[in-house]
Amino acid sequence: MDFSLRRAARAAGTTHKVLLYHFDNAEDLLRQAMFRLRERRIDNAMAAATPGSGRPTLAARIRAVWPILKDDASGLRVIDQAIGLVMYDPERYADLGHEAAEQYLPALLSLCPPDWAERRKFEVAQMILAVFRGFLMDWRASGETSRIEAGLEALVRALEREEAADR
């Protein structure tokens, strides 16, 4: 498994020289494409998590975000391939995984209750990110949704308990 400008150019219906005009190399193209795809997915998910009225719980926001992340068809195949590259050649592509976490974490942190300590927000956001990554990999690998939906319900209950600890 490898990513090259020639393969990307063929898939885009252009030449590798056109891509070289716009990007430094194959890794630059891949990183920029991944950033834009994640940015769109995060924007869509955050729009779903934005309350119409009142202040929804973190658990309710996460329940609203998951279907957007799971069903957002924008670039899922490219994201899947990038994850494959990270797993296949971590020395070369590890930054893709780190960049994804850095891009998703601020959005997840913003969903946490504002009165929580920063460390608590960070720990909970990291947990949500790890769980969502696992759900996405399982869903893409197996197509099985019942296990994931059961796992989502367990995550939501855990978040409800976490929020209830403040009351």
C-alpha cells in the first residue's frame, strides 16, 4: 500500500504535473486533503451538536454528533485509506493520525461543560475520540451496526454519569 501523486492524479483525472503545481509532494497533497475532509466533517458534526434552545448535556451532544461522523460520506474512503497508510507505514504516515487528533480535540473539548476543569475536559474528550475511532474502524471493517449502537449507548450512559457527578 502506498500513496503517490501519479495514483492520485489518475483518480482525479489529471496529471501528476498538475498536482505538483499545487502541492509540494504526495504527502503534502494527502495531508491537505485529509485536513479539509476532517474540517468539513467537524463542521457538520458541530452543527448537529449546536442546541436549538437550552443547554444540552454532553451526552446528548455526543449522541447527535455520532450519526454525522458515521454517515458523512464526504471523503470516508480517503479517510479509510489514510488510516490504512498510518497502520501500514507508521514511520512515514504517523503524522496523519496525530494531526487528526489535534483537529478533532478542540471540537470535542468545546462540547464539554464549561465549568469542568481543563484536565477533566481533556480526559473526557480523549476518551470520546478514542471510542469514536474504534467505532468507525469497527463499522468500516464489519458493517455491523448493532454492536456500535450498543457501545454508543454505553458511552452516553458513562457521560451522563460523569455529568451527574457535578450535581
